[in-house]
Amino acid sequence: MARRITYQQAINEALAQEMERDPTVVLMGEDVAGGMGTAGDDDAWGGVLGVTKGLYHKFPGRVIDTPISESAYVGAAAGAAASGLRPVAELMFVDFMGVCFDQIYNQAAKFRYMFGGRAETPMVIRTMWGAGIRAASQHSQSLLPIFTHIPGLKVVAPATPYDAKGLLIQSIRDNDPVIFFEHKVLYATEGDVPEEPYAIPFGEASIVREGSDVTVVAVGRMVLLAGQAADELAKDGIDCEIVDPRTTSPLDMETILESLEETGRLVVVDESNPRCGLAADIVANVAQDAFGSLKAPPRMVTAPHTPVPFSPILEDAYVPTADAIARAVRETTGAAAPATA
């Protein structure tokens, strides 16, 4: 049975169901419980935005607060995974990856390769990403392309509560290190989510909306904005097909190319910076493998190549908008913008 719950509740439910199913699943990170053994345990915080709240008492000894040292606990998670546990480590904000990057890309991501395929590292790093809550440039970045670039990592970025639950369950059950991106602006969004556990396979994109005029590829929060743009464009007879890759490593280029063959036009929306980003990567793949299917040059809608501003007005200007997506679609379809009063 499905019921409407939030993105945040879907993640919490996935964690609880997997911990119930598999006693080797443990959670670790800064303030994932709250209290560090003090009286604060009675009101466990559940992380900075409360995503893991309620799990501390439900699974005694398996929700572990760590010191404020990302390099220490991410390294510990990699070692625990190699030793038979299935740790889920919370990197509070993806911006903090600089502290523990060596443990991720030089250690966890390389274990299977360096040990001739005999080593497994079933660890998940949950992390928040993206702008939109006025958290400034050290807590708002979209660094998903950096992890996508690294062989040995699987990179997941769900856009809906349904995908958040199914992809997190798949991440926990996977035998390779997974970076699980949770866009902080999506936590309060609601959607239909089955009560029972289910897993969504990696590398299978979702056709969020079918259309015939243009393929719009978007990830994370940008999927919602692409939907808003498509609603407005539909009023003018422009039919958008929205593709959400859901995982960027592996990336389901096959579905993107199949959609492009039908529409002939492409707009890629990526909250990351434009240089060497996801949008540039997808457009490059299309140019190489499906140039003959294009009826018009592809368009990229991205954040500018600057740090995320703290000023609310500037942050709003920084993040791609539904209007910017609609503008790019009109450009690639050759449709004129509607007249304004």
C-alpha cells in the first residue's frame, strides 16, 4: 500500500526497514543520534535536519555519533565495510567532502580494483547538497559531478520520495561504495510511497513526463523545476519529455538517446557549475553518439561558474529556475516567448 509521505520520511523509513532486515547495517556520523552519551540521548536529534530521528532508540548500539572528524568516520566506514558491516555514514553537507576525500576516492573507491575484484565495500555515504536554504557557499554546493568522475563509486540523486526510498534501499544492499545525494530543499516534498520495502535498480532513468517536442534531462531538485517549466510550455503547445537519470554513475544514456531520437531536441538542467558538469557530460555524449538525431543545438541550464551566494536575492538568481528552463526550451524549439503586458 502506498501513502503520501515526505522525502525525509521516505529516507528514514528506508533506513529503518533495512536495519530491521539486516543486523550488519549501522549508521554513523556527526549528531545522527545526538547527545554523545549524555542526557541528550532521550531527545535524539537525528542529524542536523532530523532525518535519522527515532532510529537511535529503535536500534540500540547501531546509531553511532562520531567526533567532528569526517576523515576519521568516513575512513572507519570504509574499514567497517571491508570487514563485513554495511555502514551508512552521513557526511552532513557534501561541501565537507574536502576533509575526507582521500578516504573516498583513494581508498573506498579503489578497494575492489586494487584487490583484484576480491574485495567488497558495501558502504553508503548520505549527504546533503544544493542551494535554496540560505546556507551560503560552504553549505550549498552541488558537487555531484566530482563524485561521478571517480571510477569505483556509484552516485545516486533521487528527486522524489518514491525514488528516495527505493534507491536508498538499493544503495544499502549494493556491494560497492555509494554516494547518496539528498537535496535539502526536497526534504519537505511529498509523494506516494509504498509501505513495504522495494529497491530501484541503478542505471535506470525515469521518464517523469512523456512528450514529443524536446527532451529535458534534469536531476534532483531540477526535476521539479523542469516539471513546472513543462506545465507552462504546454499552454503554448510545446510538449516536453522529462528524463530523470536518478543515478549519474551508472548513467542511463540509452534512455536519454532513445528520447532524443523521438524529440530531436535536448535541454539539460544541472544545478552544478557549468565547467565539467553533468550537463556538459550529457551534451558531449549526445554530440558524439547521436549528432544526427539533433534538429537544433542542445542547451544547458546550469548555475553560473561562481560560488553559491549568501544573499537571498543573489542565491535566487544563482539557482536555475523554471523560467530559465522554459527559455532554453523555447530557444531550442524556435518558439517565441509569450508577450508580456
